[in-house]
Amino acid sequence: MAKITMTTPLVEMDGDEMTRILWQMIKDELLLPYIDLKTEYYDLGLEYRNETNDQVTVDSAEATKKYGVAVKCATITPNAARMTEYDLKEMWKSPNGTIRAALDGTVFRTPIQVKGIDPCVKNWKAPITLARHAYGDVYKNTEIKVPGKGKAELVFTAEDGTEIRETIHEFDGPGILQGIHNTDKSIASFARACFGYALDTRQDLWFATKDTISKKYDHNFKDIFQEIYDKEYKDRFEAAGIEYFYTLIDDAVARVMKAEGGFIWACKNYDGDVMSDMVSSACGSLAMMTSVLVSPSGVYEYEAAHGTVQRHYYKHLKGEETSTNSVATIFAWTGALRKRGELDGIKELQEFADKLEKATLKTIEDGKMTKDLAQITSLENVTVLNSQNFIKAIRETMEAL
Ligand code: NAP
Ligand code: MG
């Protein structure tokens, strides 16, 4: 059969450890035999990031802006241990942080639901998509470890020299301090990305913060969302038969637990980080969570929500067998290929993405899966496959569809 041709390259961001191994297997078994794959390749593996002083990450983000669609493998965010392990020149920043900052995007995470892997929360019938603001707050903080007695103040100096000054605390002994910020511009982009994605996917949008306690900071998020909704989206939401509502985060958590799913839950940066891990764990496995970064200008970057699965990689290096779940990484590729197909009007590419997703889910439903899923499935007599054989099984399923 002739391979599917592409017109515009996908931005391909390779990564680290076990996910880098899966990346190559997915390309070899599931993509290259069927698609004349056109990518602009960026090696975000830690070694090459170090070699290029992290320029490769910046370049890959620029390429994403240029072409509009990227697919990314999980990457190591260096810490002290990685400094020695990879003999790094510097503790390079998180690639995801760099890419998010460049695209000013919002991260949407949706669990992949499949028969036999039931969410712990029994009433969740449809996936809950978490929209995480990807700029500022505690991720761009300034911290001080207060050595002892003294006064902490919050000072803003305007361009003309005028000051706003508030006392934070009069310390009578050692303590800690943290300064965080956000900008109206970034919050507005976040709001628009959420409203747009809700319309695109025809789902209700919930937004929650702690505005009762944070009367200026969190309240500002609430006000900006409401203003943009009223001015720009209300009519379209009503026409689409979907709803936007704001509630206190405590209330949102309580409602989420009782809801049926099938909506988007927008969260500030930290809440989104934590709540997306909760939703994905409740849906079975971190390895069953997709993630897409959407910029206000309509640029998309697809990835798996999990990390590089270091523990499995070390086993792999020792020659031991691994059973690492490649589903979220496969869905990162299908998401990107489908979007590329949509933008370029290539129907075959969109159909291929649908088919590969279907084959992946059917393989699991047929009882063939990796160890992480085998441990939690309600299916009986399942076959536990190793990393490579799971991917081969998906290929067989796809060939038979
Ligand atoms: P991780 O790679 O997400 O893995 C944590 C544990 O979750 C694994 O040890 C494994 O549990 C399970 N797991 C995750 N993905 C799995 C999969 N696909 N199949 C089967 N099991 C899976 O997190 P980490 O070990 O804390 O982080 C490793 C590296 O990833 C770090 O250097 C971190 O900086 C990086 N990271 C990158 C991203 C990203 O690029 N998006 C995100 C998070 C972390 P068992 O060991 O019990 O089997
Ligand atoms: Mg997290």
C-alpha cells in the first residue's frame, strides 16, 4: 500500500531515557511503515541540550511557532543528581517550561479511557479535561529564607517612581518568604485558550480559584475570565449549548467527585499541576494521560503527561525486560498527526490517527497490555506484554482492522 504523504513537517522533539526508547519503537513499528513521515527533528535529549547550551530547546519552540504543530517526547528536567550523571555545564531549565513560556500556552490534559480500566471514581463516565495555566505563580517565584528578626515588605515601583508598599510580616525569628506574580495579558490568553477549547470540543467549562482568601490575586483571575466571557464568548457558548461557570476551588473539588465528567476544568498553574495528577491517577495510570499545549495564536504541542520513566530505563540498561506503557506517547503522535492533517486538509492522515488510536484501545480491550494496566484492569486472563511486544501487538491489531 502507498504510504500517506505529508505536506508540512511536524516539529519532532525527541527526549530522554525510557521514553526515548519507546519513541523510536513507535516510529519504526507504527508510523514509518504507513506514513512518509515529514518531520523537522530536534534532539531535546539532555546530552544534546547540554552540548548546545540549551539552544536546541529554544530553536524547537521557534520551529513550533513557525509550523504550528509539534510532538514532544518526555525530557529530563535537570536536578543536582542529573548534574553529575550527565556532567552538565549548567542546571538547564525545564524544556517544558521554556516551550510553555515561548508559546504562552495553556496545557489541556485528558485521560484516555478504555474498557477494562475503570476510573476509581465510579460516576466518572466521560473524561475530565484539565486546563492548566502554564505561566507564573509559584513556577516563577522569588523566595527568601528569612534568617531572623526583621520586617518583610511587598514593594512595587512604577516607571515614574511612585511606590505601592505593603507589610507582609514582622518576623520575630527565622522563617520563609515567597513572591509570586502573574500578568493580565497571560491570564487573558489562558481564558481565551479555555473558552476556545471548550467551543472546539463542545464541553462545559468550569473555572475555580481561591478568591475568597486571595481577594486581589485570585480575584483578578475570576474577573478577567468573566469579562472576556461576557464580551467575547457568551453568545457562542449559548449557541453551542454549553456553559461557563466560576466557583470556589473547594466547591469545584467536591462537585468534580460527584460529576459524570465530559467537561473542562480550568485551574491556575499549581492547582492544575496537582489536580491533573489526581485525575490521571484516578483514571488508572499516569501513562494514560494525554497533554496538549495550545497557544492563543493556535499553535499546538502534543506530549504524554508522564516523565521519562527513569526506573524502567535503568532496568533496560541492565538488559532486563521492561513493560513500559506507550499509550500516551502514541496518542501524542496521533494528536499531532490529526491536527497536521486538519490544517493541511489531508484526510488520510486524520483517518490514520483515528485508526491507530482505535487499534491501541482495542489491543488493551482484547486483554493485551503492559504491566501497569494489568495490575488494575477489571478484565480477566490478560496477557502482560513487554514494551516492544505491546507496540507490536498494536501493529497487528491495526493491520487487522
Ligand atoms: P515518571 O517518569 O512519570 O515515572 C514515575 C513512575 O510512574 C514510574 O517509575 C512508573 O512506576 C510510573 N510510570 C510513569 N510513566 C509510565 C509508563 N509510561 N509506563 C509504566 N509506568 C509508568 O516520573 P519520574 O520518574 O519522577 O521522573 C523521571 C524524569 O522525568 C525526571 O527527570 C523528570 O524531570 C522527568 N519528567 C518529565 C516530564 C515531561 O517531559 N513531560 C514530566 C514529568 C517528569 P513504576 O516504577 O512503579 O513502574
Ligand atoms: Mg505534576
